[in-house]
Amino acid sequence: MLDIAATTPYFRFKRGKLTLLLETCAKDKISAVKQMLVHALLAQGDDDAFADVSVDTIRLYVQQQEQFCQLENSSKVSQCPVADGETIYFVLQRDNGTWEAPHAADYDADAQDMEIV
């Protein structure tokens, strides 16, 4: 694992079949990283699929062994259990106030969606 406190880490942000690569700074707070992700999602131009997305309607998770750990808005990237190039899963809040489960497409299994529990 690299010491990301001394680097400008890149992360892969995944949800379903969508993967975005974003550059961050070790001193960035997770809330700022989420804002960068919102801008990247809005730039997708995917039929307004992300038109209502905001920092408050996104949660970020990293996989640690067999479970997911949520990244807190007030934490700095350098304080989080992440390494340069790591995958961060993002989930959205549904209209009814509940949250999606982290999930990503498994392209090694005939490109079918895979639920990660």
C-alpha cells in the first residue's frame, strides 16, 4: 500500500457498470471528493440519470476483507483506509430515503451485474 499522504492519489469510483477515475489530494476531505464525483457524474450527460445527485445523496465505501466501510465526510483522504488506485464504491440515496447497496458489474462473469454484500 502506498503512503497516499505524500502523493496525489487516483481512485476508481464504481457503481453498476459505471467506472470513473478521479484524481484527489491526500489533504482533501471526503466531502470534497464527493463534490468532484458529483461534477463528474453530471458531466456524463446520461439522460439526466444523475440530475438530482448531490454530496448529501452519495455515500462512498471501500471494501475491507468481507465487508464495506463507509468513508466519512469529515475525514481526509490520507486518514481513510484507501490506497492509490483503489476502487471506491459509490451508492445513491433512493427517493424513499433508503440507500442502495454497494454493487458493481462483474465483467469476468459475462458482464452481468453482481451484488456485493
